[in-house]
Amino acid sequence: MVDTNFACPPAASWKGLRMAKRGPKKKRVNTPQAGVEPLRSQNIMIGGHRTSMRLEPSMWDALEDIGRREGLTVNRLCTQIKERIEEQARRRGINPEEADVTLTSAVRVFIASYYRRACTEDGHLRAGHGGSDPFVGTPFELPAVDDVDGGQSSVAAGGSFPTPGGQSASPGTHLEA
């Protein structure tokens, strides 16, 4: 038999206990890290309905940057992307609920397309593109080898590497045979 005669502790003993707060989480400050970070899930509102998306932190940053530049919230920008997906499906004669395009995929394509459209030759030159290492300034850039292993694997960081015949070459250079 279970004893159901128990007394609640007096209200004074509850003093100092706090209930979990509900509401938006504090925005995390993104500290740049080497390499690609895991996906981050975030709640967004699409047309007044809450849903979540999983994107890489750099994609969330890009989405926020684009929204700021265009004067839109991330929620409004994602709502507009979803509306465009649905309209494109309708124009192809497909029921929008049966379309094979996910919102997350569409957001990634939108971000890449947005920045691609903004690229100029001058911008590529200022960013150092067109050289021997397309990974400079990206999450895939490797630290200088001397910083990591004392110069043991200089090829990984874009240094010179031995070739047949004992010559040394840098990535992107051609040696005459």
C-alpha cells in the first residue's frame, strides 16, 4: 500500500529554486575554429509556423549576413525561400507538398547563388583566388606545417614536396621532364 498522506514542503523551502526559463536561447558568439563544424539545429518561423533547420554554423552566419544586407530577418528570408520553392513547383505542375526540394537544401543553394552573383573578378583577386591554394580563407585552410608538426608534412599545407628525381616542387607548379 502506498502512503498518499505526504505534506508538501513549506513555500519558504522553495526559495532559491528556479524554474527553467523558456524563450529564445542566447545567441552564441561564433568563435572561428579550424575546419568544418558540425551541423547546428535552430528553430525558425516559416509563415507563422515553427520548424527547425540543421545547417553548418557558417551557413547560419551567411544567412544572417544576407538578411542584414537585405533588411530581412532570417525567418522572413527563409519564408520567402520556401514560397519560391512552392511557386517553382506549381509552375512545373507539381503539388508543392510533393516537391523533392527540402527547405534546408534550398537555403544552401540560395546562399551559394547569392554570393556567386556578387562575385567579381576584382573581388576574387582581392581574396587571393586564382593562386595555387583555393582553400585559403576557407574552413579547409590548413595551418602552416611548421606550426603543427615542425615541417614534417609540408605538402598538406601547400609547401613543396619531393618529386621523382629528387627535385622539389610546389603545388600548382610544373616541372620539365
